[in-house]
Amino acid sequence: MNATTWLNSKLNLLRNSAPASEPPKPEDRSTRERLDSSLRQKKEALSPRHLRRTLLLLQSVVDPRVSEVEGGRRAKALADWYAKAEVAERQDLWLLISEQFGPDSTKVRAARDDYDAALGTADEGSAEIRLRRALVSPRTRLLQRFAAYPGGMRFLVDLRAELLPQLKSNKRLLALDAELENLFSTWFDIAFLELRTISWDSPASLIEKLIKYEAVHDIRSWADLKNRLDSDRRCYGFFHPSLPNEPLIFVEVALLHEIADNIMPLLDEGAAPEDLKKSTVAIFYSISNTQGGLRGVSFGDSLIKRVVETLREEFPKLKTFATLSPIPGLRPWLSRNAETMLSKLNDKELSALGRELSFEPPTATHVLAAIDQPLVLGALSLKSPLRSFLTRCAAHYLGLEKQGEQVLDPVARFHLGNGARIERINWFADPSPKGLKQSHGLMVNYLYDLKRLDKNRQLMAKNIAPVSGDVEDLFFS
């Protein structure tokens, strides 16, 4: 019996195993305990016998005596089984990879002791090499062989996307997740990515991916999509050779003559295209990551830099690069902190707000009820105390609220981390149901001043969010 026949026979045994009704929980037995036992407990997916067979199959994939080609073939056979497996059976595979393919602890300890003893001596370099080799786990080799066969990278990215939601409840999977993220950071390095323009003339299968993956402003129709790919628009995506015709991330750009303060004109299918001869502003109004399994692998910074360079080559008159961005966490944050924000108003401001709401003194309940009415918000004048209060809350949230040492809002964290600054808060700029749900319709411009990117990053390193003077004036005194 050759290796392939043996592998297929073992896989057939796995396919005939009885599926479990519920996925395993972190308090269940470890894979080592299950491998050493003879009976399956109620909620366990694979029986101890099938778990041992699965471990043998995984070990056969990483067997150093087999070639890369044969290792990849065995990995593909396991991936084919995985595609038909129950959710709980898949989780058993994750646990085996996570817990049974770690570094050899004895070798790690010995190499670490040697390295500590060699510090400052001529042997330090060779000791470091031995320590690095000891820290390389069989898990790394195993995942590399899964990536070796055609379609293997797709398999691993999808596996991690399925794995990520389970991490909070099952810490035993953290090692596998960390290994995948580390490998993806290397495999999907910017040096291996290709920037492509996506246009209306691109293959239909690629254009359909924009509809599928658009994460900021849903694409409602083909006419909507065609508008986003019109002559005064540009769309760029990063692509990887192992995932052909699958953008990893893409950005939609509008070429204008001024910084946009409302998303609706940009999404208006009937609006006339801008005169490109007058365009001096590039607005990034949607950036979408497409692969959940690549979470933690950063593309955005490099994408924006490359797009700016590409745009400047095509349109030398472009001087301003900015975003029109959502504020996804504003509404839930304000619902929890409205009372605290009200306490920051002085007596005069509080009284003016109370008169507008017909409740003096106004409470958090009054404010939240008022801003929960889209028709009321849309009609508020520039001098409205309620409009002023909500705008100032948005500025405070974006510029001053922190989670640890990072700004709280995820979109702000992304752009500020890339060197942008908070330029302007835009009132009722997205009155769509999604915009109202996220931020009561408010949006923000982040400005990419190419001469100040490094200075802005230095401010972020000091836990100071870069803001324009207009936004700073909105902060509560």
C-alpha cells in the first residue's frame, strides 16, 4: 500500500465518523487527554480513535521524509475532508494543530539557557541561531505544507476566518491563530502584492467582488456600481498571486475640486461627472478589507501611499488627499456617556440646550431622545445648541476618547495611525439608516498632509491625536 492509498483509507474512516451536535467548549478535555482515552464524552466530535487517526494524518503531512509535493498532496486530501466535516469536527482539527504541533519545550529551554550563557561572547550569534531554530514549531511546517498546494492559501485564510470568532471562548486555539497571523504577515507582505486599477472594463467576476465585499456604503445596484467607477472616480485594490482576481483590500476614490462634506452627492447616480481638469482633491470615501482571515495583517497604510503616488502621476494638479469617513462607534458611545458630556457644558450652554429641548435642565434622556429623530436632526440650523452639542461630542469622541493608549474609534485609529489628522466634523453627512445607526449621520474628514505624516505619527506616539484647529476648537473646555 503506497502513501496516497494509506492516506485515503484513513480519510475514509474519518468521513464515516459520527458528527457531534455541539462544538467543544474550553472546559472540555484537552486533546492529549482525549488521545489517551478510549471513550468519547457526550459533546466531543471525533472519538479518541478518530482523533488519533486525524493526528496521524497531520503528522504524515509534515513528515520530513516526504517531498514538498507529496506533503502538499496529503494536506489537500485533509482539506477536502475538512470541507465536508461538521463544525465540531473542524474544531477538533484546529485543537490538534494548536496543541500537538508546538515547539519542543525541552529543546527550547536548553537553547535558551545556551543563549543566556553565550550573551556577550563570540558564541552569542550561533547560540541565537540555535534558539531561533528551537522556537520554530512543527505547526509552522504543517501550515506551510497546506499552503503549498493550489488553493491551499485560500483554505488557510478561510480556516482562520472561521477560527477567529471562537478565540474568546476557547483560549486553546490562540497558538494556532498566532501562527497563522505570523505566517500571513510574511506571505502577504507588501513586496508580494500588486496594486491594480478596478474599472468598469474589468472582468465581471472581479467587479462582482466589489458588491460582495463593500463594507462602508452598500452598493445598491449595477447603476450604483457604475457610478463609483465613472470617469471622475478611481478604484484600486491589492492582489496576491495565491488569490488571483480576489482583492485583499480596495479603496474607492472621488476626484473633486473641494473636500467633500456629505456622502450623498458622491453616491448620487444621476450626478454629472466632475471636470477632471479642475480636480485638485482626491477623496477616499470607502476602504474595504475583503478577507476576514487576514485580520491583523495591515494593508491600508501601504494601499493609501501607493494610491496617492499613482493618482499624482495621473493627475499632477491633485494637491489635497483626504477621506470622508464614517464614525462607527459614536452613537453607542454617546448612549453610554451623554450624561458625562452634558456635565462638560457651562451654565449658559446648558441653559440654551434646555430651552431648545423644552426641558431645563436637560438630561441625557432628553438629549438622546431628541437626536434619535432624523427629521429633527436634518432640520437643525448651524446655530442650534443641540447640533453644537452633538458635533462637540463627536470631536471629543474622535480626538480624546482612548482604549488603553489608542484612540477608541476603529476608523480613526486606522487613519491616525497612518499619519492623517482629524480635519473636520461634517453634520448629517450620511442620513442613510446605517449612517444614523452608527453616528446620528455625522461623518469626518481625515486629511493626509503628505508633509506632516511623520509629525502626526510622532504625536500619536505621545498619545495625542492630531487634529485641525477647527476640530480642537470643538473640544469641551
